[in-house]
Amino acid sequence: MDDRPTITGVATGGTRLSLPPRRARVGLSWKLLMLTVLFVMVSEVLIYVPSIANFRLSWLSDRLTMADTAAVVLAGAERAEVPRQIQDDLLSAVGATAIAIRNGATSRLIATVEMPPDVDITADLRMMAPVRDIVDAFDTLSAPNQRILRVVGPSRSGGSIIEVVMGDRALRAAMLGYSINILWVAALVSVITGALLYFSLNLIFVGPLRRLSQNMVAFSEAPEDARRIIQPSGRADEIGVAEERLSAMQNDLQATLRDQRHLADLGLAVSKVNHDLRNLLASAQLFSDRIGSLPDPSVQRFAPKLIAALDRAIAYCQSTLAYGRAREAPPARRLVALGRLVDDVAESLGLEAHPAIQFDNQVPAGLEIDADPDQLFRVLVNICRNAMQALDGGGGDNPAVVRRLTVSGRRDNGAVAIRVADTGPGVPEKARAHLFQAFQGAARPGGTGLGLAIAAEIARAHGGSIALIDTAGPGATFEIVIPDRPKKTGRGGG
């Protein structure tokens, strides 16, 4: 069982989310410090490789110079005339076992020990080969035992070549000492450079990033607390931009959470009201049934329409109560006479006898639409009611102002397009961005924007769309497009 602590955050809908536990790990600043030290050490190694080869060549060149100086002094005397003690002192000073000068094909031995050893390897300083010099340097460092080295180089006397035979033990010891010094210097440089970079990067980069991450963790624990919104430092670099964007995002999230909480409270209140309203409408439905039994011709004419309106109201209340559990029910699509449905909408809204608004049903006779009749009725009622409110609110009581609401339709490429146009003041520009979002797309003061949101949801459920169409004329024009259902294809059996 894992008993490590977890961090809980709040989702947009107010639900608490359990985030996975954070593992203890090395901080970013320590990673930068270790990487800096590593990179400095790598740089020092890259510098050390050619420098150790150059140190070997310089050390051998110094020994050749010492041998060449001694050879110049002794060049005028015969070897037999040079006392053994002087030869031994000379060889000891150079660190060699033999010194010779060669001029063309003639070679002269200046000094040598009694029993000169065999040569194991030759180093010719007259030829420069960087790769070979590096390989020879590491070969000298890694040799387990002393080897006899023959060193060849140009003499300062001109035209001649100086040769020295010597052991490489002293050379190896000098190279090891040089390597240790380089190692200490590299370590010191790495520590100093790493410390400087650590403190500077921690101040400029890591510290602000740590502040950002800590703020995000703290904000996720209580996103509704306004005190946990990050305050931008005012930096002009990328971190300053990140702070500003994070602050804006946190403010937007808090506003969204407030709206969600408001909607949840509103939904609860609406559910309670609708529950009681449904019961009242059911009682009214019983009374309307009794009224329908009266023999009066006017009652017999209007009673079915009253009962149908009450049935629709009860169905709307029921769907509103179920809205919190699910969206709109899947459309029960039928072939519907669009012109007749538009007349029902006009009659339901009182447009036929409206004293100021002229209603014009321009749907072609015989145009049929494949849709859920009740849901399409709701769509047209919501849009036409919005148009009526816009027409009633524009122009005041001036009788010269034209108030006309037109509904038209056409079939095009397997879909029916319905247009609802009015001659009102049109949709304000600020309402267009969120026109079909609940509680955000209201085009008039006091509106909720629910009508267009419901219409858009029903249109999408039919596989269609709804949009505000820009036209050359006055007012606003909405177009609802409902495509036909795909035709079912069957395979016949043989």
C-alpha cells in the first residue's frame, strides 16, 4: 500500500482531482551545477590531450639542447682524449646513456656509457605529426617498465643531427607530475566556474522557475483563493512573459470557477422551480381537459391548441430537470412539413395577430424537413422570440419603423436551410464572439443567451449547424441547416 501524500487540485467544474505524488529528486540548480562541473572537466580533458603531447616534445627538446651544447664543447677533441669522468658527468647531466653527432653519412660518438643498452623506440623531433605525438605521449605514460629511447633532432651547429639515447623513466615521471598539476588546476577551475554559474543561474533562471512551480502547486491546491495568483515580477524576458501568462490564466480560471459555481447554484434553483412548475402545469392540463369537453365552438377550436401548449410546457420542464444528468435527448426524426411547423411557431408566439410586427412565412409549399418536430419547434421559437424582442426594443413607439420577421427555407444538396430574418437593430459586435454560449452570448441587457445555446445544441444533435449570417440588409439573419439522414443501404441475399 502506497501511503505517500498526494496533492489534490480542483477541476473547472469544482471536482477535486487527486494528482500523483511528487518524487523527491535532485533540484534543477544542482543539475546545472553538476553539468557545469562535468562540461568544464571535459573541456580540460580536451585541452590536456594535446598539452601532454606538447609537454613530452618540449621535455625531449630540452634534453637535445643540453646534449647539443655539450657536443659543441667537445666536438674539437677526440673521444679517446675525453676523460671517462667528464663523459659520465655529461651523460648524467643530460640524463642519457649516449650522445652522437651525425653529419651526412658520418656519425661521431661524443659520449657513451661502458655498455650502451639496446634502443626500444625512436623519437624523431624533426617531423611534426600531432596524432602520432599524442599516441606516443600516452604510450609513454602507460608503459609499465622503462624503455630505451633514441631521440633525434637538428643540431644548432648547422647541417648536423644530434642523437641522444636515454631511458624514458624520467620523462614518464615528469609527465605524471604535469598531469597531476593539470588535474588539480582543472578541478579548481571546475569548482570556481561551477559555483559562479550556479549562483548566477540560480539567481537569474532557477529561482524564478522555482517560484513559478511553487505557485502552480499552491494554486492547484486552492484555485479559488485570490491570494495564490502569482504577481508578475515585471521582467522583460521569457520568464516575465511566463509569469504574466500564468497570472492571466489563473485569473481566467478563477472567473470560470465562479461562473461554474454560479451555474451550479442556478441549476439547482431552476430544478426546484421546474419541479413545482411541472406539477402546476399538470393541474392546469386537467382543467384544460375539462374545458375541452364544453360544447362551445370557440372552446372546441382553441382547447386542442391550449392542451398542446401545456403538453410542450410540461415536456420542457421535464427536459430541464434532466439537463443536469444528460444533454438533449437524441432527436426522434420524422418528415415534417416545414411551412406548417412555422405557422405553429407564429401562432404560439402570437405573431399572426401582433399589432406592430409583420410576420411573413416564405417557406415554399411542400418543403419537408427530416428532423425532430418538437426540437425543431423549440429552435424556431427561441430564435423568433429573440427577433420579436429585438423588434419591440428598436425604434420605440414610432409607427414608421418597419418591424418585419421573415422565415424562409430551401433544400440544397441533401439538407434544408431555414433562415429567420428580422429588420431590428442587429446583433451587437461584442455579443458575436460568444453568441451560442449559455450566459455569455446575450444580445440584449438582462438576457441569458440560453435560447441560442439550446438552438445550437439541437442543431448539432441533428448533424447540422446554426450561424449568424451577414447580409446587406438591416437587422439580423440566422440560418439553421439540418441535413437529411444518410440513406440506409442493404444487401440482398441470393
